[in-house]
Amino acid sequence: MEIDLIVGSMLGAAEYVADEVEQQLLDQHQVTQHLDADLAELKTDGSHVWLICTSTHGAGDFPDNIEPFMSQLQQERPDLSQLKYGVIALGSSQYDSFCQAGRDADQLLQDLGATRIGERLEIDAVEEPVPEDVALEWLPQWREQLEAQ
Ligand SMILES: Cc1cc2nc3c(=O)[nH]c(=O)nc-3n(C[C@H](O)[C@H](O)[C@H](O)COP(=O)(O)O)c2cc1C
């Protein structure tokens, strides 16, 4: 299966999580990481699975590097009814808008008809000093559900 790993990161934590997740997935999948995702370059026909890995910044905002992609989705509203995806959200429970970017990305993809695989992972920087460990604990059940499709 081909997986597009779409990353939103300001300070590098989500990028590091994505790197670790990619290393795990590479044993069975082709993985392309997108630090500046562009809708025009991504497959929406179901031949690729999207895995969104994003932190939240500002007051519940998307990181700068993923914001243009999310705006593209909001404006162009592509038909994503064939698409399967997962979400890894990083945030901090010190903020009211905990993991809002990951939650908004999840909602937007669902609104566009896409089907989420597994549960959305939310990693709280207050509780989890090593976010990649949490992601690697979550990943096997996500893979199982993906591979059962
Ligand atoms: C200026 C700033 C604003 C933040 N705003 C939020 C927020 O609104 N909601 C949230 O859950 N986390 C927020 N965070 C926490 C980050 O999402 C969290 O530290 C994350 O691990 C950073 O990942 P990154 O290094 O990939 O950007 C904020 C962090 C900073 C520094």
C-alpha cells in the first residue's frame, strides 16, 4: 500500500514523530512524506492512504507548513469518498484548543467523504515527553485496521 504522510510541524516534534512512523511503515509500504503538501500532487482516488501527523499552534491553528494544504481542501472541496486516512495529533492540554488542528483536519476529511482508519491519536506534550513512543505504540493497531481493508 502507498501511504502519504502529511506533516504539520512548527518546532519539529510532529516531524520527528512522522520520521519514526515512516521508518516502521517502510517494511511493508511505500511511504512519501510531505512537509509542504500540495493537493495537486496527491492521489485522492483511493490508491494512496493519507496519514496526517500535525501539531497545533497559535490558538488552535494549523502549523504554517500544512495550513496552505488545509486551505486548498477547504476551498477546492475535492471528492474524497475513495480516500482512507489516519490522524496523529500533537498538542498540549495547557491550551483550551487541545489538538484542534488534528481534530479540524479529521473533521474536514470526513466532511469531504473520506473514511478514517482506526481512532485519531492525540498526544499531549504535558503527559508525554517522548511523543514518538506514543505514536509507535498506537501504530500497530492502525496498521492492522489498514491491512484488514
Ligand atoms: C506558541 C505555541 C502555541 C501552541 N498552541 C497550541 C494549541 O492551541 N493547542 C494545542 O493543543 N497545543 C498547542 N501548542 C503545543 C504544541 O502543539 C505541542 O508542543 C507540539 O508538540 C508541538 O509540535 P511541533 O514541534 O511539531 O510544532 C502550542 C505550542 C506553542 C509553542
